[in-house]
Amino acid sequence: MFLQKIKPFLYLGIFYLAVSLILRIVFLFNPITTASFGILEILKILSVGFINDCFVFILTCPFLALYFLFLSNSKYQKPYGQIIIGLLAVLFLYILLIPNNIFKQYGGSIAEIALAFIGLKILFFGLMFFLPEKRPRIRNILYFITLFLYVVLIVFNAVSEYFFYSEFGLRYNFIAVDYLIYTNEVIGNIMESYPVVPLFLIIFAIAASVTLFIYKKTKPELLALPNLKQKFILLGSFFILVGISVFGLQLTTKITASTVFEEEIQANGLPKFYWAFTHNELDYFQFYPKINEKLAEKTFLRQFSQPVLKRLITSDQPELKKNVVLISIESLSADFMQHYGNTEKLTPFLDSLADRSLMFTNLYATGNRTVRGLEALTLCIPPTAGESIIKRENNKNKFTTGSIFRSKGYDVKFLYGGYSYFDNMQDFFAGNGYGIVDRNNFKPEEITFANVWGVADEDMAKKAIQTMNQENRSGKPFFNHWMTVSNHRPFTYPNGKVDIPGDAKSREGGVKYTDYALRKFFEMAKRQNWYKNTVFVIIADHCASSAGDTELPLDKYRIPAMIFSEGFIEPQQFTETMSQIDVMPTLLGLLHFNYQSKFLGQDVLIKEFQPKAYIATYEDLGLIKDNYLTVVSPVRKVKQYALSQQKNKLNPVFNIYFDEAPLKKADQNRKLIEETVSAYQSTSFWLKKNQLNR
């Protein structure tokens, strides 16, 4: 009898495991999965994945178990029925009429959702209370709806994971959490990027078919409702299974693999989403390798001529109060430019500009998201574990490039074609003294094209010129940081601008259009009287893709960057390894600025510069130096790779736990490990103690 009562769980479980298996096989052959796997590796991926999926399904089952637990006819009998419906009505009126009720205190749409739920509960409970002869039919309808919700969520999650993996080469992470927070931009992006209506029709058709099958197979179980003993057995069983699953996932999620792709494919997206949701910021000192703090600071600061955090930067030449325009370009991988070997002529203007600029040919982004790029260019510090500082609460009154320019009498602004509340940019830049020009500042007639991310880059270019003209008339020099948006999925832009239609939703088209918009910007700028007294910094925020077969694939972090100013900057190429955090200190050096610095990046044109770059994900923190990539990760793991002569090829050197006695090979490179730990430990410590504030 008990086995009959758990048939719905068995059918749903089989369906979930089948969908997860299909998804895992699709990931194995997805084009973004550049790693290849042997038979034993595939068996391991499928086996570990199957166990993960079983545990995850069990953890979702209590909701269905609660549904069966509350199946009863006795609750509709007098006086219980009247009491229950009365309490529901009181709760409904409480939410509806009391201004500061507990649900409204949570903000958002919680109160509206609770009101709708209680309203539906009153409706169906009332029908079953007042129409007892219709009770079996109503119960069947509710049972079908419950099954359908489970099935549609299983299918929808699989489709979501597929698109997420195809974009990032990862299961759910912090980005997926952001997608829940910024629903307007994300839903709009999905609507504009994919054939949503056909896709949802297919999802609902599959879900309805599967639900109907399970419903027909399990419907008879509702004829005899579970008694109290069966309910206790059901509830007790799930308590035990949930406990086993929670413990089991703690073990299976720690099973490592030789490549990132293998680890991601064998994982289940839901635990990774939960982890990301609960770990906005990682405590470096709890999870990462560390050494004595004073030693860490001394090791890190010895790269500077003045080995202290607050340093006096001086020049023996007069300061140049030139205007500065910093343009950070969305998702512009180095591989898109001809200078890095591309043959598709995607960026003819940027390539021509690079020939007339100081071009940095071996520069690496600190991360793989826009907020990381903005953080690197604004704060000039190595990335830290977890979310970007831009998205943290303690993100104001920092020592920034903007604060340097403001101290020199500059008008400082952040320009963005979208709504700057996205990714907390408005809060960060306004909290650090920047004026903001974003989509809110556009008149309708100033917008010729827009998608969910913002106005087209060409429209933003015109707005930028208008803003700079106003600033120039004030008599003050200006520093403007413009973040582009068009080179982002769905890659839509006005037709007729480049040779790829704007509605083709092509990444190459997005790159070409951004290049076109920048050419238009410079054509307009050249006609302004402030142009010859202006320095332009053009740099990508991050690469177009972050997927690779190691934690930190180098080719997914290499970005183009250049500094251009007619008659001021001599065309040349700087080929040493450098970081995104070095760009603005280098610019300030070219302007001969004298200032007190807390930047952790360096002017790459001075003799003390040590070639190196910092690259990171949310968890893995890396240092590229001396032809090695050293990576520190949670649980005090350290990995090191040797950079071979082949393009961005990484050869593993060792993989250790920092608390263990280092391996013999590690002794040769202990210095690089200490430098990596020192850089990230010191940065985390200074941030924690607010020592990087103004």
C-alpha cells in the first residue's frame, strides 16, 4: 500500500533523472565543451552526475510530500472547515488592508504573491467545503496542476541550464543569481535573443504530455487518501532521505576532475545556484591560503619603489590637464581584432586606431563580467573572491580614478546607454563622486534604436559628444568613463550600419557595429575644439566568452587596450604582460600627475614595473608571472601551470593543499605561490579594514 502512495514520486524521479541524463550528454557534445573525454571519464561524469541528480530530486520532493500530507476529508467537516476558511479569510484581509504587514516588510512582490496564493486557497477550499460531491473532481484538478508545476519546472530548468551552459561553459553561478535579481533586463534579453514563444509552447506541450501520462498512472491513488499512519511513514521517510541527500551532496560536490568542463558537467546546477545565492562574498581568510599578514603586505608592496600602501607619485615634468575619455567596450575579446590574428575584418576602425596609439598587446582582464572590468579600471586593485566590489554594500568612498581627477579640478562622469541601476553601477559610481549620464537622460527623439540593454552605441556616442561639449563650456577639464552596451546578446542594432543585418543577432555583427559606432564617435569628436587636448583610453571590460578546460583559461582573459591622443601619444606597442588594473596608473603617469596613490596597479612605463597580470573567477584567483599561472582556490588549494610556447597552452606543474608540505616541484616556485597569496590576501585585508577608501 505504501509503495502505491509513492508512485507519483517514482514517476517524477524517473522523468527528472532522464531529463538530467539527456542534458548531461548534450553538454558533453556542446561546441563550447572544448575538452575531450575518454570512456572512463564519461562513465565517471555520468555516475557522479546520476548520484547528484538523485540527491537533488529528493531535496525537491518535500513540497510534494507536504501536498499528500494535507490530503484529507476530515478538515472539511464541521467545525474544522469553518475555522480554517475563517482563518484564511482573516489572513487575506490582513495582507490586503494592513499597510505595514509582515509580507510588505520584505519588499518586492512578496505581498502580492502571498495575497494571490491565499486567495486561490480560499477559492478551492471553499469549493471543496461547500460542494462535497465535487470534491474528488476538484482534488483531481489540483493534483494535475501540482504535477504539471513540477514537470514544467523540470523541463524549464533543463532548458535554462542548456542556454546558460552554452553561453558561459558553466552550470549556474553568481551570474544566474543576478539574472533573478535584474529580471527586467534579463527577461528582455531572453525575449530579444531567443524564439521565446515557440520555445515556451514546446516546453508547455512536453510538460502537459508528461503530466498527463503520470496523472493517468497515479490518479487512482487519490481514491483512497493516505491515513495518519501512512502520512507519518511518508513524512519520516522523507526526513531521513533529505538528511542523507544533504550529507551526500556535501561529498559529491567536492569530487574533483582533471578539467573544469568535467567538473561542471558532472555537477547539478541547483546546488551550484544555491551556493552562489548564499555566497555573495567569500571570506578570503576562511577559505583561501594565507600567510603572516605583515609578511604578505611586505611581499606584495615590494614591487613599488615606495613599499607602502599610500605612496606619493611625483613627476619631474609639469602636469598636463588634458581631458580624458575612458571607453570600456562590452565583451571585446582580443581575438576579434586583426592585430591579434583575426582575418574577418570585424574591427577595421579599432585596428586603424591601434596603429596610431600606445597599444598594449599582452593585457589581461581581471574577470569575466562587466562589473569586474569596471572595478579594475576604477579602483585599480586585484579582484577579490566573490562578487565585484561594485555590487557589495561597502562600495562607497573608495580611492578611485575619479577621485584623482576630481582632486585635479576635473568634471567626472560615468556614461552608460542603459539604466545604470543594473549591476549596482549607479550606487557605486554615484557613491564615489561620479556624475551619471544614462538612459534616463535621453529624450525620446535622441533614441534611434534601443534594446533591453540600452540605447545603441551610436546614440550614446552622440550623447557623449553633447555631454563633453557642455563640460568643455564650463571651462573645466573632464574625465568621462563610457561603458558601451551594443556588443552584448541579443546583438541587435540599427540595420544598414554594417554588412551584417541588425536583426541577425550575430556576435560578429555586434562587434562590427560597436566598431562602427566608435568610428562615428571619433569623427564627431574630431570636429570639437576640445579634441586635440583629449586623451582617449579604449579597452575591453572582459572577453566574449569565459569557458575553458582550466579554471582560468588565458585566451578567455586577453583583451585589447590602447591609449590614443593625436600629437601627444607616440604610436608604439607595449608587449610585456600587464593587468587591466595597470592601465589607469599608466595614463596618470603619461599626464605627469602628482598624487597620493593607493592603487595596486602600476605605471607600466616606469623602470620598476614588474610584468604580471591578475585574473579571476568568483572563486579562483590567479597570478600570471614569469611564464607561470598560479591559482589559489577555496579549501586552501594551490595549482600552478607552466605557459608553453603554444598559444595560451597551460601545462600543469602541481596541485597541492597549502597547509600540506609543498611537493618537491613546488619548492622551485614557492616564491610565486607566496606572491599570489600575498597579493590576494593583502587586497582582501585592506578592503576589510577600509584602508582602500579615500
